[in-house]
Amino acid sequence: MEWKELKAEEIEIILFKHFNRYQNVTRCWRKIEGEWVIKDIAFLEQWGEEDYKILVSCLKNTVSKGGVVFGAFADGYLKGFASVEGGIFGRDKEYMDLSCIHVSYDQRGSGMGKLLFRLCADWAREHGAKKLYISAHSAVESQAFYKAMGCIEAVEYNIEHVEKEPCDCQLEFVLS
């Protein structure tokens, strides 16, 4: 497994040719009356060409606005990526936004997600953040990953994220 910081000009749709964003979701976390519960919620996520076009635009924007995108590679192919937006936010100006982290279906469980998470945490710390903010998919498997990384429910919710993805879990990771 290899990784590198991606430059804007490297982020093109062809980069994702061997990336499979697939997830068969069967159970999700939901906050009901102030309590977190697991609900049977089933759907299939499978990104198509339009999703990747939007992704490329978003990742290029991240880099152009002072953020970072890391790519993780197996056998020369991109199999994981993560991004942190530039700029610090929050009431106490302590958060940086971990805007995405994805590992190709065929590489899950390989440690690639942990590597990408640590790269993002280190980058955010080096750029003045005290916490990573994560608006995370509520699937049980996704939440298990974040919990294993040491994430907790965010002390301060980012309203933009909540409005954009109301079913996401709002998390934070304290940078030490």
C-alpha cells in the first residue's frame, strides 16, 4: 500500500477507474428523543459516473481552497482517498472538516482507512486544528470504523452539515 498527497491536476475521473464505492447498508444509527438507536434501514450505495464527476469537482475545489486530498494505492490503483477542507471553524475556532474518507469495497479491512484517517489528522494538527469534524454516514459499519478511530459525538454540531445530510452522525476526533 502506498499513499500520496494528490495535486489538483492529478484528480481526474480516470483516477477512480478501479475504485468501487459500494455499500449494502442494512442498519443505521439514528438519534431519537436524544438517544442513539440502531434502526433497520436498508439501501444500496453504488456510485456511478455522475457521482465520480461530482466527486472530482469537489476534491479539486478542496485543494484549490487550501485543503488537502490524500490518495491510497494498491497495485498502482487508487483504492482509497480522504480530504480535509482548508480553514478552521467552530465557536472556539478548533475544527477542521474531514470532508470525505472512502475505501474501495475490495480494500476494506486492509488498514487503508486507518492510514488515511491518520494522515488527515496529522495534516489538520499541523495546520492549527485541535479537532477533526466528521459528518459521517450513519451505517453501523461506518460508525464502527469511526468509533475504533476514537471519534465521539461532536460537542458542537455544524449546522450546514446537519442540513445537507440530516441522517449523518456528527462526530469529532480530538487531535493530540
